Amino acid sequence: MLRLTTPDNLRIQQSRDFLVNYGGSEANVAISIANFGGEVEYITRLPDNALGETCIAELRSHNIGTKHILFGGHRLGTYYMEKAAAMRNSNVIYDRENSSFSELKPGMINWREIFKDAAIFHWSGIDAALTPGLAEVCKEAIDIAKEMGLTISYDINYRKNLWNYGKTAQEVLRPLMTSSDIMFGSEGEYALVTGIPAPGFKATRSGEKYDTAAYEKFCKEISQQIPNCKYIYIALRNVMSSEHHTFAGVLYAQREMKYTRVFDIDNVIDCVGVGDAFCGAMLYAQNAYEDNQKRVDFSTAASVLKNTIAGDYNMVKVSEVEGLPVRKVEKLLDNLQYKLYKNSGAEENVRSSSAPELFLILFTRYHTEVSPSIYCSRNIFSPSKTAYENSVIQSPRIIIRDVRLSIKSSIM
């Protein structure tokens, strides 16, 4: 897709210029995986003109495979965006009617050929939202993927403004998602498609406790509705203003829930593609780690970092993501009441008699190494851990085939 964004927080009515980016949900997921060292094949349909050629060049510049992309039609899907500012919400106007992608019909894509030697197929609810024909294409791909033994990954990805052909998201998506092995969405999206009330994430600061028991109950009820789904990932976000969000993640698998700490993001640069960043990291983590806690930690941290990056893509590496969470340190400090200040020296307000020595070590070892200007309040950063550098993930849109795990993927 083509993204046209107004500069300098202008309203669309004010702007005479637009910033140009290429992206879209599945492309963003593919690029995340490629940045983690994966080999990705992207599946879509583009117009056979200069815009389509530019999309191909953009994808290839990020090491995304394009050999399965179809050409036809005359339009590239476009959306216009006003970024959020202070208490004003972002605003998106979609222009996707009669785009090359929206004209896809069942039988146009040779899924059996594309799925050869594949392990994972990933698709997004946006695809089924555009036209009845695309909803049928999704069903066709899911049925063939299931028949061929692929793992199916699904991002709910609900966009109210796209559901305009007379059916609700619940009517279309509920039958399709029952085949999912891995699912991702916000708590609001899960509530929408399942009818189960979401607990509501209201954390306002880093390290704050949230109602994990309520989320475990929520996950169990979702699992009862979608019993075939082995991994249920949920992103939790509280938006205090356009530039200040809190974020956490949970994963429910094997009848057990794992959850992350709360991240306080107090300088959001661009929150477009944050969910896509979670999905890309999630699919990487499913293959890079055996431990479910590591999987949800990695996925959430990648999503948090995307908030600091302009544009649709999450331009981070494995070592950067692995360097963000510090679970053991945070758990150790969780019961200590302390403050760190950035001004001269390390002023402390420590109420625990055992805290000063530990506090001083952490301040020296972690705080100053990151930046002398960082103010840490219940938030300690650590150097990066060893990455799974030789994990190869080739991630519809994502098809993945095992290569140390050797993985080959396609994203539609």
C-alpha cells in the first residue's frame, strides 16, 4: 500500500504536501522477520505500472522475496493519515476500492505450489475485510494450508472503516479463525470477535502491576471458543496521550499464561505498525525460543521499540530487542521502593535497609551505560544477550519452512 501522511501534524485540509511511505500490515510483518535474519516471500497483487514497480523495489531493498507476486489491475491501495497530536486522535482515510489486491478471486493464486515445503501460513483480518472475493481467497488459502499440514498464524487486525460490503467482521472472521494455531490481537479485537468482555488495561507507569488473573480468565474463555488454537497472544495498550502510552503482552499456551512487565513509552514517535511488529517478532520467537516466557518477552519488546521508529516498518535487530527486557532485575527490585535521578551523582530515596548496595551497583552497571540523561523509575536496562544469530526464518501472509529450523515464508 501507499501511505500518504501530512507533515508537521497538519490536518488533511491544511496540507499541500504529503510524506510518502510504502507499507501495509503483512509487508510490515515480512520486513520485521527479514530484519531478524529471515528469508521471506511476499504474496500480493500489484498494478503493472510505476507504482507497482516501486513497491517491488521497496520490498527487495529489505530482502523480501517477490517471485510469487501477481500483476494486474490499475490501482495501488492507498491511505491518507493525520498523525495524532496531544489529545487529538490520528485519522485515516482509506482509498482501496478497485485496487489490484482487492480484485483477487479464488483460483488466481497457486497456493499448492507456494506452500510446498512450507511450515507456517500467516494472514490478516484486513484481507477478508475488503471484499467478499478476498474473504473467499482467505478461506481458500487456509483450507489448502490446513490440508497440507502447515501451521496457521492469524492476526485479527480489525479496521472498522474497511468493513463495508454488508457483512460484519464477526460473521466473516469467526469461521475463518477456528483453524488458527497461533492468534494475535489486542484485547479489544478479541472481545469483538468472541463477544467476551475484555478486562481493560489501565496501567500508567513502568513496572506497574496489572490484573493478570483477569487476563488469564479472559484467555481461558477465548481458548474455549477456539480450542484448536495453541498460542493466544494479546497486546495490551493504554493511551494516555498521542505521545505517552503504556504497553504489555500476554501469551496463553498449554493452559498456562505468561505475561510481561509494563513498558512506559513516554515519547511515541510513530505507533503505526506496532501490532505488525509484534506479529513479526512473534513468528520469529516461535522458532527461535522454546520457552513461552521468552517468546512473549521478545514479541512485546519488539512492539515497544516500534513506537520509537517513524514509518511502517520496525527497523530493529534481534540484539536490540533482546536487550530491552530485564525480567530478573525487575523482579528483584519489585519490592524495593526507590528513585533514580539523572542530576549530579546518584541521589537515592531508598526505604529498604538492604537496598543501597544493590541500588548503587545497578545504577553504575546499567543506568550510566545507557545514557546519563535517562531518568529511570522502576525501569532498568541491561546489555543485550546472545542472539540466535543462526536462526533462519523465512517467513501470507507468512509461510514458513523449517532450515536450522530452516524456515521459508510467504506473505500475501
